[in-house]
Amino acid sequence: MPGRPCKACGAPLLFVKTEKGKTQVIDETTREKRIVVIDGVAHVMDTYLSHYATCPRAAEFRRNRGKQKE
């Protein structure tokens, strides 16, 4: 799970895989312990925010999803 700093803002990042095998970039500094209940059983888990939600320059890295440049 080791990462590298964001090229835009320098924040420490973690690169993880989703259940579908895609890469998710998360902000290492947003780690929080939370209680998650699964099938009636409480689990303490680390949670993070997506770095795209916290990076002030995230728009520079978004893919142009089907939109043509003018």
C-alpha cells in the first residue's frame, strides 16, 4: 500500500485496488478509525477520503470522459 506524493499538491498518497481491480488514490492524511457493522458484527476499520476530494488541484488530473476539447 505504499505510495508517493501528489504531483500537484505534494500530499502523501496511497494507491489501493478496488473490488473491481481499479486503482483508487486515497489521501493518507485523512485516515480515521471507524466502526463498521457487517452482518450485525462490529469491526474497527481504517477509513480514508479519496484524494480527488481533498486535492486543491484535482481537476488537472481528471480524465476527459467523452467530452471533446474545444
